[in-house]
Amino acid sequence: MLVATALHSEVICFPQLPLAVYREIAAHVQQLAGVTATLLTPTFTQFDYYNSQVGGLELTLQDDLSPGDRQVIEEILAFYAGRYGTPERRPAMVSSYTA
């Protein structure tokens, strides 16, 4: 039997953030139950040494994630925004089914 799992997904993009820092952010947010982080492939067509090697970070949150855990995610993102500038944030499309 397949059961629909309600998820919220958002893409976070810091245009010049190094790969290692994206991985660090992913490691922090994935410590919360119900959160997954996926590094996205960059979309630029021409190499630029100053661009990030990552196209962004897709955060997928279960809709029943607690307000406290959502606040922790915002605090993590604010920490990195204070060092690397405000990221671009946009919704991503997600549909997931679990058995």
C-alpha cells in the first residue's frame, strides 16, 4: 500500500558558496529528524572560478516538522547568511510516496 507523505521542499542558493560549506550546511540540517538535504548540480554553462561548484541545496522537510525544528533550520541558514550573504530561496516541487 502506498501512502502519500506530505513534504515541503525549498532550494537555497548562495551563488559563490564553496562546496565544502554547502556540505557543512547539509550536515547540520540533516541532524533534525524529518529533514533531508540534496546538493544540486550547477546550471551555469561557462566555467567561472568564482562561481560555486554547487547549484544550490534542496531542503526537504516533512510537513509535520515541529516549529522548534523549523526555527533551528532558520537559525542555521541565518548563521551562514551572516558570513556569505543572503541566499536566494525558492520553492521546489516534491512528491513522495512511502510504502
